[in-house]
Amino acid sequence: MASIGQSAYPDLLPDFRNLGVMARVLVAVNALAAAGVLFATPHPGGALEQFMSTAAYLEPLLLIALLALASLSPLLARLPYWSGYAAVVGIVVLLVALYNTLVVRLPADPPPLGAALALAALVAAGLLGYLRLLAKAYSPALVEARLQALQARIRPHFLFNSLNAVLSLIRRDPKRAERALEDLADVFRTLMSEPRQFVRLADEISLLERYAGIEQLRLGERLRITWELDAAPTDALLPPLVLQPLLENAVFHGVEPGTAVGEVLVRIERRGDRVLARIENPYVADQQRRVGNRMALENIRERLALFFDAEARIETSADGRRYRVEIEMPYRSEGA
């Protein structure tokens, strides 16, 4: 039974368009083929020759199956899990049958059709079971709790300072104070939302702008943010609260410790089928007295891996004057 505050993860078919899933399937099938050859051919020389012959038969079939499943992945994802499970096994078996029937025989004859179909069904079912267990192992209650902690996490100093900034505006500029409270409410509404749902990049950018407006209240002219968003794909889907903690870190570590104007850069763009985001802030080694626990970066890295597997990355770098965090993730939209 799921614990309080946690909803059970439904079984989902793997996204066969994901490079991590493709790599695992390729490695697993070839490893099984190698193990089978070694078991059947004890002599190393003969085993190598037999494996090369088996690979010549297997690799084209494996690539055809992966391409077919990648093309059909959006349709398969709409099916109930066990219906999709059966559909994937059926597709693999059908492709093996067509491959053995229509493709010109290779020098080393492939296995009999009946044995090939039975083996294909067994391997496909086994791989689906492995990917299901992998998904469950990667999304246990501990990981969900960490993602929820990131979703709900915001530094207490930010909350108190923001409220103090609003209080200072109530008599002097009531309308601005009201807008700031609305922005603060929107920030916390996002922090308390479901952590396992994708959001549109347009909504994440809106959250960044609202957050920046609140920080501007207390830092004034000391905070200067440059927005480079003209090439941002606003319809792209991404995990919620990926960019806001990075902007918060940029302000906390790059602007607050200094006395001069701190220039923060937020750049988001699309390059082909990839979405790139960069956040830069001033970096002065002598001012870096605030020790962070890197929890935000590690949680974002884990969040990206949970949603995108091996297709996303997050990297940090510093050149002595500027500190930057770069995120790269696949472009996904609601219509894809």
C-alpha cells in the first residue's frame, strides 16, 4: 500500500525513442547472443566465428525492430500496460517472421522459424520485464520523496526576505505589494504541484520571471537579469521546477555576496531536436563563502534522468569571472 502523501506509480511501457532504452536493448540482446554462442560452442576460435555469423543475422533484425517500436511508441503508450506489453511482443514476433520469410538468407542459415519466433517472444517479454523492474527501481518512494523535497524546497531566507520586501511596499506602493504577493503565491503553488508531470516551457519561464520580480524587490538595482528567450521553444515539455532553483542559486551565490551590480544571464533556445538552457552569474572566488550542499543540482540531475534517462545532461563550469550551469534535454511537445 502506498504511504500517505505518495501515489503509486502506474506501470508504463518504456519510451522506445529514448536512447537509453535503445542502448539497453542492444546491449542485452547482444549479450544474450554471446552467452548462447559460448554455451553452444566451447572452443574460443569457433565461438568467435559463430558469434560474428549470428551478429550478421541478428543486427539488421534488431535495428528494424527498434525502428519499428520507436515509430509506434506514441501509439503504444496510449494502451493499457498489459495490452501494450502484448502488442510489443506481437510486433517483435511478426517482424521476426517477416524477416525470416522475406529477407535473403545469409551464409549462416538462421534458426528454424518456430524456434526463432519462440525465442523472440521470450526475449521481448524478458526485456520488457527488465525495463519495468528498472523503472520501478529508479522510482521508489525514496526518489519520489527527494523529488517532492526539491519541488517544495525554497530557502527560508528567500521567503522571509520576500515577505519583508512586500511589507515595506504596503504603505508606499500598495498595488506593487499586491502584485508581489500574487507572484509569491504563484511560486509556492508551483512548488506544491505534482512533481511527476511535465510542464510547458512557457509556464516555467513565467515562473522564472515571477521569481525574478520578487528577488528584484529586495535586491533592487543590484540584480540585473538579461533574458535571451527569443529562440526558446515555449511549447517544449520539461519536468517542473528545473530552472527556478538554478536562478535562485545564481542570485544567492552570485549576486547577494557582492556589493556591485550582479548580472545574471538566462538563455534558452532550441537546436534541432534539443533544448538548451544556460544560467550564468558572477563568480568571484574571494566572495564564495557560502557553502552549498549541491542538493539542488543533484536533485535536478536525478529528475532529468528520471524523465529523460540518458538523453539529458546538466553541467557546471567556472572561468574565474562567471559561473554557468547548462542543461540539455530532448525537445518534446504535447503534439509529439
